[in-house]
Amino acid sequence: MTNGIECGIEIPYVIHGGGFLDGFIINYHDFFGFPQGGRDQAPRNRLLYLYTRDGVEKLKIDSASSGLGDVSLFVGFQMYNDGKEYPNAVALRTSFKLPTGDSGQLHGSGGTDFAIWLTAGSDHKLGAGHWTIFGSAGILAMTDGKVIEEQQHNLVGFGSMGAGWSPLSWIAFKVQLDAHTPFYKDSQLRELNAEALQLLIGGTLSFSKQTTFDIGVSEDLIVHTSPNIVFHFDLKTKF
């Protein structure tokens, strides 16, 4: 909007369908020696989200669906920038999420969320290109949603840290760790009751000063607490 202030809106479209990468993921874990966590013993290419507690079915999704997700509004304030060619900078960011998605189909949580977090980065010149270190930490506050609501936490902490190296102006390589505290409690399932930690590896291709393309892949370092593998593609243009 002005120097040091930005705002935005995220309008997600969510699709749930049967798996099609199960064989690839199993082979990928075998090749790198990663634990399978039982995935190689489960039926392949199946859609089933199922949770029961004390004999009561709390959640079951076994049919494909798609639709609008939870819309989020974002505001960011730059708190510090030393103005150098390779700067050190700090920003305060906030987001407000609305329950626009159908929680019955897991397109949204059914609750309203507010998050606030600090981000910081430090750029440094190298003989070949430059490198950057970055990180963030924040708190997510949630009203009671409609997905296993009786076990939901209302406060969750989250953060990330990483580094990037850009040997040339048109390409950069990045590695990042993302973590958060549990969203749910009172369960023996690590999927609900444990902290999550993900490793992301990827990079950025710059087609111009305005247009970039990010490619990334994630791995769940704490097994059963986050998606086994995520592919990330982001085409971005500034006006």
C-alpha cells in the first residue's frame, strides 16, 4: 500500500480425492532410507479420513469433494530495514481467517482465527552471489471450530527458520524448517497430540524482476504429525 505496509487476501480452493502418488512416495522413502511409518502396509490410492474416540465416530470423510476454503486477510508492517543493498529487516505480520469453507467436508475449520508473528531476514554478500538467513515466530488464536471441537486447542505456537543461497540473479536455492505446537489434545494419536516439524527444500527461478516461480518439496521430520510429502509451486508477479 505504502512503503513499509502491505495487505492481501488469500482465497483457497480445496480438493480432496483419492491418492495417486502412493507408489512414488513409498519408493522415495526406500531410496533415501526414510522410515515408511506403515504407509507401505496400507491400501494405496484411497481417500479416508476417519477418527473415532471411545467407540464414537467423530470424523469420517471417504468421498471426493472440492470447494471454497477459509478466506484469510493479511496485513504486514515493516518495523526495521537498514536500507543496505543486502539488508537486515524485521516485519510484524497479522492474519484474520474467516470460516467460509465447509467444515463438514474439511474445506475449512468452522472457526475464526487470528494470528500474529514476527519475521526477520539478513542478507550477506558472497564471492559468488549472496546468501540469506531468515526466521519467524508467532501465535495463532482460534475460536472453537467444528472439526473435533471438544479436543481443540485455542492457542497454537508456530515458527520457521531457514537459509537461501543465490549464486546468480535468476536462481536461488532454499532450505527451511517449519514447526508448530499441537492443534488438538487428549488423544493418543501423534497426528493430533504432538508437535509437528517439517523440512522444506526448494528454490526460486526469476523470469524477471517482477515474476518469479518457487518450487519446493516437504518431508515430515516428526512422522505422523504432518503430511508425508507436499509439493509446492508458486508463480508470483508484482505490479
